Amino acid sequence: MLNTLPSKLPDIGSTIFTEMSALALQCQAINLGQGFPDYPPPGPLIQAVSEAMSQGHNQYAPMAGLPQLREAIASKVQAQHGRIYSTESEITVTSGATEALMSSLLALTHPGDEVLLIDPAYDLYAPSIRLAGAEAVRVPMRPPETDDPMFRVDWNRIESAITAKTRMLVLNFPHNPTGLTLKPEDLDALEAIVSRHPILLLSDEAYEHIVFDGFTHLSPVSRPLLADRTVLVSSFGKTFHATGWKIGYCCAPEPVMAETRKVHQFTVFSVSTPMQAGIARYLRESDTLSELSGFYQKKRDRLLSGLKETLLRPLHSEGTFFLLVDTAALGSGLEKELSVRVTREIGVASIPVSAFYADPNRPESNHGLLRLCFAKLDATLDQALERLRGLNTWVAG
Ligand code: PMP
Ligand code: GLN
């Protein structure tokens, strides 16, 4: 009987992040695959969380989150984007961005609905859409070209994919894995689309505080027309070097948030109280958010300049803590196979970009690109670069 249990996700195994981290451990490779820092969260934040525990913040938080954290989020989002969200009815603290995305997709999409994804897309969206009984419709970005070596979003192509069944478009900027950010003209295009079609936007902004070269993160919620249709999702894990804490949040207009909360309350009910109390205090007392982009830009540049001495050609990254490398000099083939070989033989783990497409084995999903995570100590990056220089003899051999 156990062998014949019907599966809701029969074709889904472990995520590529789990797989490559396990391989990295097994081969003692430096793990530039799964995105997590190898340094701790800020000391004062750890202190604020532990004080919250010793001061008795240990029982259930309110379902939507501690009021002081929702207030801190409201002030932060207003300062960033000018949108005022009601702490009472429009902000929910979630178990990471993951739960905010899953709860929103389960609550807001229905059997028969179509949800547009822009490929390459983070691995969580499509299975969540299927669990909601809806269908993911995937529209590819234009892959990098010789005279413009960046992925590009074609908004006309996205609009052409909208049908009467389209309920939602999922956005993720700064973008994992390409490092692309939104520009004013992208928001113009989105406004035009939204004014013509009654769709919702689910905006995954997990990397909102990591944007380079003097740019600031542009959220759809900075435009009232878009904000009225958008669920904004973010993650404190990325912002505070604390991916294991699994705390995030979402903001949306009241009728939308009312639906998302119905799923949230029966999925987790509420999120770790001392973490919420500590983060609320830290957000009130410190001003480190503005330093994050500079901190990561130095790491990006360290990796970029070191890669010049390898056979890997880095693509430009405008945000997130990832950059893509072109592996053309290593030959052709499936990105996944190359990523596994480099992990085993060179000792540096990466993520194949093909894993962000519906079928990683198709030629359209393979552009000879691997994703490297630079949320690592300088010494880790230097050691990884030293190993990657070994690719030169690897290819010659
Ligand atoms: N969205 C994107 C684009 C991500 O890269 C991640 C992973 N860090 C998440 C969502 C999940 O965030 P969290 O760890 O807060 O659940
Ligand atoms: N978001 C992380 C990444 O892109 C992975 C998180 C996870 O392992 N689920 O690497």
C-alpha cells in the first residue's frame, strides 16, 4: 500500500540546493552553491534575540506577528517605497519568504488558474502553484548574448502569455539566479500590463537590500497602481546573515492579506516569538540595512576580479549575493553534469542555472552557466578562486 501512495508532486525530488550542498559536504568542496553566508548575524541582533528569550518572550506570538515587528516593517517599507501598509491588516510575519510565498500562492490561486513565471525562476514557485491546483505558465527571459551578456525580461512576451485564466504574475527582483534588478522602465511596462489585465503580482524581494553600483532597489509597491495588486514578500534571513532563522514577511492590500492569513494561520499559526522580538528591537536601534549593499559589493568585486585569472567568464550581477559564470571554455554539455564534475574534481560547488527551468535537461535550459554565491568570508572566496584556477590545467588535461 505504501508503494502505491499517490503523490501530489510525483516528479519532484530533493531541491538542487540540498543536492549540491550534500555533494559539497561529501567531497569537502567549498560550497558556493546553496545561498547562505559563512559568517554570523550581527552581534547586537544575536544579543537582542537572546535577551528576548531571557526576558520571557517565549510563548505564541499573535498570528500575524508581534505588533512591534509589524510596526518596524511598516516604517521600513514606507521609508523605502512610500507605501503605507496597515500593521493591523496588511502585514504578516512569516516563516521565511518561503512560507509567505507558499501561503500566498495557496490562498490566492485556484484550480484552473494560470500563474506566470519568468524563467529562470526560483524552484519553489512551480510546485507551490501545482499544490494550489493551478498551472504555472513559464515565459523565458532572453538569455545572454555576445553583445549584451545579461539575461533580459521581454515584457511584451509576458503580456502575450496572459489569458483570461491568468490570476497572477510572479516577480523576483533582485533576481535569483541572474542578479538582474528592476529599472523604472520595467515598472512602466508592468503598470501598462496591470492597467490592461486584472492580475495580481507576487513580488519576491528576498534580496531587496543587496543592490550594487549605487542603484537602489525598485519595488513594484513604489507605484500605487502596482501596489494595489501586489503581495510584497521579503526575508530577514538574507538581510541579517541568518538564513537558518527562517523569518520573513509579506505585505498586501487588506482583502488580499485576509486570504493569505487564512492559510498562514493553519500552516504555522505564528512565527518564533523571541526572534520576532529581537529583530523588532534591532530594526529600531540599528541602521545596518543601508550598509549591506556596500558589504556585498566588495565581495562581488573580489570574486569578479579573481575570476579573471580562471577560464570562467563572469556575467555582471546588479544585486543578490550571486553571480553567473559562463563556462564555454570548459566545453559544452549539461550544466548540471559540469557543476557536479567541478564540485568533485576541483572542489568548488555551484548551482547549474538549468535547475531554475521546468526541465533542466532541455537544450533551452542550458546556456553553459553556473551560479556562484559570494556571501562568503574573503578567505573562503580566495580559497575557492585558487581552486578554480585549477580549471586551466583541468581543461588542458
Ligand atoms: N525567494 C528567493 C528568490 C530565494 O532565493 C529564497 C532563498 N533564500 C527564498 C525566497 C526563501 O527565503 P527564506 O529562506 O526566507 O524562506
Ligand atoms: N534561496 C537559496 C538559494 O537560492 C536556497 C534556499 C534553499 O535551500 N531552499 O540558494
